[in-house]
Amino acid sequence: MDLARTDFHLDGRWVAASCPETLPVRNPATEEIIATVPAGTADDVDRAVSAARAAFDGWAAAAPADRAAGLGRLHDALTARADDIARTIACELGTPLKMATQVQAGLPLAVLRSYVELAARPPAEQTVGHSLVVREPVGVVGAITPWNYPLHQVVAKLAPALAAGCTVVLKPSELTPLVAYLLFDAIDEAGLPPGVVNLVTGTGPVVGEAIAAHPDVDMVSFTGSTAVGRRISHLAADRIARVALELGGKSANVILDDADLATAVKVGVGNAFLNSGQACTAWTRMLVHRSRYDEALALAARAAEGYRLGDPFDPATRLGPLVSAAQRQRVRDHIERGLADGGRLVFGGPDAPVPERGFFVAPTVIADVDPDSALAQEEVFGPVLAVIPVDDDEHAVAVANNSRYGLAGAVWSGDEERAVRVARRMRTGAVDVNGAPFNPLAPFGGYKQSGLGRELGSHGLDEFLQTKAIQR
Ligand code: NAD
């Protein structure tokens, strides 16, 4: 597999970047540079936006069945590349190959499939008195995505945007840009009209800001950190452009006293450590009823012990490295601060053994975490679980809601109605009761500083439509 790419994809063709500068892409398990990609400039963004603008009228006017057929061909072309996608993400992000295959490649394929069906249905029109209310595509969308689910986060924007009739300029994360090249190979094979989707790689401050500030970009759809989401909002606000934001999280996993504790803790630890803890939805705060607290800590330590660190291509590996040396340092600092703030180390920690090469951090469980401390409030983005005792349902809800974030969460109870009552009171965009599986058709997005808008399913499609009233 040749991972090195040198071009952008603009107006339906691979074209040379305007500037010779490149950005290195590192394999975080080996620390070696495995490829370089072009460092785009504002001029490249301009070319990409012009292509998307020129393609917009035709794509917006295409029959929904034709757009759906295009997405269907893209789904087929990506499916044919599923193994390469998983291997590329294992190389650029360090996700263990099994998980890369099931989630990093499997999830975007499922999401894309769902939009083939949704794209085929024209948006519903409504008659309100003498008005005909119609839904129309927003226009040119700038999509800016992070590194932790490098294909899923792109598809979660691209598929609904295209289904709605929008055209797109994509900037993937500079840390994991390689899988986007496979996507654009698939886009070529699917024969989408030129300019409907365009790729510019580069850094956030240069390419990302040029997209967010571009006068011809009608909407910026961003997934990433809350700090960058704020910056993008400011840039878009200057010209009143629409913004959709999928940001950080610090989700609570509430384990009530009548829960099936063994399952709740095992699944909870698995969720917190998924993708080495580099997941915006990770249940990084485990809130356990005091009467089951010690038992839960013992179970959490036992579960953490099973997360073997190692080579992402070794089938025995359950936890890969973090994406970069900087991310490893941030996570180590969080662990040390959490312990200095009074947390009690139950498993892992700063001195636990990790492979010599690669940006690894040992799976770590810290108990007695003060709900107001940094470890309970800040997004760590590493395999670090904070465990907090709670007195009753009321207290659990208060601690769960004591966060500036509100993206995901969980509740466990032997009484499903009680669990749903607690779930309803949690100020967060999604709650899983008793380990219910992820639903790629359900709306996904945040309350509070976790974001604005929703992705996935019909709610995700709505984000890329605007409403017109025609009076007759
Ligand atoms: P990040 O905010 O640093 O970067 C995200 C993207 O924004 C990258 O493509 C980056 O190049 C670009 N960017 C950086 N600075 C920019 C600027 N000034 N202007 C425009 N674009 C800029 O985030 P990250 O480190 O790549 O990803 C981790 C973060 O993403 C975490 O906070 C995580 O919670 C969040 N995330 C959220 C979701 C969600 O759906 N809510 C999903 C995944 C990740």
C-alpha cells in the first residue's frame, strides 16, 4: 500500500498543490514518518471553493434519485477499499486493526448506506395557509474534521451534505489525512460530478481558517475541540454563515445501586478506553452508587488489566498508542494532576510499563476523583477513567450535569424505567441505557459546549437544508 500522496482533489481531478511545502504524517506506534501531504494555502482553498460554487447549481438541481445513485456508487467504491481503509487508519492513527476494521471502516460505510436511502426521498414540502414551505440545500459547505475517527467524521458530514444537494470542500486533520485520499479515489470511481466534493489538506490555522472565513462558503461543519469550534464560530459570525459544531465531551456513566455491576463496569471501561480513549463520546466519568463503589473499583481494575498495549497489527493488541507525542504528554499531565488533586490510583498511572517505542499511555483508573477537579472537568482524550462515588439518583444527576460539556452518557439500573428517568434529567445529547448499542440513524450531537446541531440520520440531513416560504 503506497501511503504517500502529493496532490489536492479539486474540480474532479487530482491537481498539484500551489506551494511546495509538505506536512509529515507519523505512524504513532513506530514514531516514523510514513508519508507527507501538501500543506495547502488560502489560494488552494479559494480554488476549491470556486469549484464547489460552480458545481452547486447543477448538484442542487439534480433529482434526489440521481444524488442517491451517486452516493450508492460511492458506498460500493468505499466498500471495495474497506481493508485498505482499516490498514491506513491503523498506520496513521494507531487503532488496532480489528477495531479499525469494525469501527473506523465499518461505521462510515453504515452511515453512508443510510444516506443512500435518505437521499432518494425529496425533502418534505408543507402547505401552511397560502404558503408553500420548501426545503433547499444550504450551498457550499466547508467541512473541517479531526483525527480520532478520520473517515467516519468526514462521511458524517459529506453524506448528508451531498444528499441535501450541497457541495463540499473538505479539510481533514493534518495528523490523519491519508484515509481522505482513499475516499477521493472512491469518489473518482463513483463518478460524482466535478467540483461536488473537493479536498485540500493542510493545517488548521491556514487551511481551516481560510475555509471558515471564506465569503463563498455558506456553512461550516466542524468536528473537533471546543476551543477551535469557538474560533470557527467567530470567523463565520463575521459574515453570518451557518455553523454546525461537534465538539468535546466529558460524559458520565451513571451506575445505580440495582445495576448489573459486572456488565456495567466492563462495558463502561471498554467505552472509556475505546480508540485509546480518543473518543469525544467516551464515558470518562464513572459515577457509582456508594454501596457498590469498592466492588466497582475492583471490577474496573480487572477490566483495565485486559487492555493489552502494543502493535496495532498484532491481533492480541487491545489498546494502540495515542495519536502524537503532544497528545501523550497532555494525557500524562492530566494523570499527574488528577493524582495531585487527590485522586487515588487504582490501575495504570504514569509509571506503569508501556512499549518503548510509540506514543503509548497505560490504561489508567483513578478513584475518589473530586467532581470539580480538572480530571473530572477537562477532556483528557486518553485511556483514563475517573471514578466518583454518588449517594443516590439525585446526587448522580447533579454530578453528571456538573460539566460544561454534554455530548453522551449512560445509565445502568435493573429497573429500566428508573434508568430512563435519570437519562431524561441528564443535560446531554445522548444517553445509552443498560449498554444499548449505538444507533447510526439516531441524532448525534451536543448540549452546552459540546456543540450545535446534529449529525446522522434525518436530523443530520436537516442541518444542510434551509427553509423557504412561497406565498401564493
Ligand atoms: P482540533 O480542534 O485541534 O482540530 C480539528 C480540526 O480543526 C483539524 O482539521 C484542525 O486542523 C482544524 N483546526 C485547528 N485549528 C483551526 C483553526 N484555527 N481554524 C480552523 N480549523 C482549525 O481537534 P482534534 O485535536 O483534531 O480532535 C480532538 C477534538 O475533537 C476533541 O476535543 C474531541 O472531543 C473532538 N471531537 C468531537 C467529536 C464530536 O462529534 N462531538 C468527534 C470527534 C472529536
